[in-house]
Amino acid sequence: MSDFRTKYQITEYCHHFLADYICEGDCCVDATCGNGNDTLFLCQNVGRAGKVYAFDVQETAVENTRRRLTEAGCEDRAVLICGGHEHMSSYVREKISVIMFNFGYLPGGDHSLATKAETSLMAVKQGLDLLKTGGVMGLCIYSGGDTGYEEKEALLGYLKNLDPGKWLVLIHEFYNRKNDPPLPVFVIRLK
Ligand SMILES: C[S@@+](CC[C@H](N)C(=O)[O-])C[C@H]1O[C@@H](n2cnc3c(N)ncnc32)[C@H](O)[C@@H]1O
């Protein structure tokens, strides 16, 4: 039997939350594909008729994701883009039901290639424009050590001021964890 605690790891936790918002045939976006875990999750949920755009600035990440999808037999429903998510609106034309951001750096990778406040904000704004009514953006925000503080502050500052008539912003916390626990955030488009 698998350990029930794994479902409270931030990425699993986000998958559980987001799965409810995806139907077969939907279009979704993974704004930071990394090793492909989130892209695979989205591809499995949109099914054969669906489509998933996935972005990463690192060729290695895109190749890792491609391999992951091929092994799972769902590479045909993904469009993998080696490029910054701040250019998302040039690639994605459809309305989307779910968009995921897993900020930071590739685990075990180069910290200088982590996501950055300015481009992350640009991408979040474009992602919100692409969301259909009832759709959701999931953001896993990390800070700690040498990275993430400026980005976290910029993102939370921006989200705090979103029009409450149009957006619902939910921040879930690992409340009793010490230091800088990751922060799962969900933004739902109300209209
Ligand atoms: C925490 S990892 C993502 C993990 C991934 N979602 C997974 O399931 O394995 C963050 C990724 O963001 C990527 N990244 C950094 N800047 C980016 C940008 N401007 N646009 C898209 N991806 C970026 C990094 O290369 C890194 O692979």
C-alpha cells in the first residue's frame, strides 16, 4: 500500500486539486515542464482528444518531458516548446481549463536557470487571460536558500490585487512547517 502522506507533497496535492477542473478534450498548459511530471498529469487527464502546451527554457527539460510522455504513450497530445513561458500568448490560441506553474529550478539542476520574478509575472498575466470561466491556474511557489523570495513577493503582491468579482485566489499553506515551506496557490476565473 502506498504511503498516504505522499498525497500531501505539494505537486501531488496540486494534482488532486486540479484534476476536478479538467475534462476529456480540454486544452491545458504546463508553464514549466521540467522533468515532465505535471505535463504527464495534464496529458493523462485531457485524454486522447485533448491538448497540452508545455514550456521550458532548458532543452534538457523538454527532452526529459518528451521521453516521459513517450514512455506513457501520450506524446501525441502535447506541444512541447523550448522557450520562455513569457511568450505563451504567441503559442496558445485556445481557451484553457487549467494552467500550472511549478516555479524554481529543475531539481538537481542549475539554480541560475530558475524562474524569475519579471518573466513569471508576465507569464501569469498571459495565463490568466487564456483561462476560460471556471478554469484554474495552479502555482507552486518556492523560496529558500539562494532563490525565490523576490518572485514570491512579486507574485503574491500581484494576486492580492486581482479583482475579487472576477477572480478567486486561494492560498493553501503548510502552516506548521518551519522555515520556508512551498506555497500552493490556486486562481479560479469566476467570469
Ligand atoms: C521546479 S522546475 C519544474 C518541474 C516540473 N513541473 C516537473 O513536473 O518536473 C522549474 C522549471 O522552470 C523552468 N524555467 C525557468 N525559467 C523559465 C521560463 N522563463 N519559462 C519556462 N520555464 C522556465 C526551469 O528550466 C525548470 O525546469
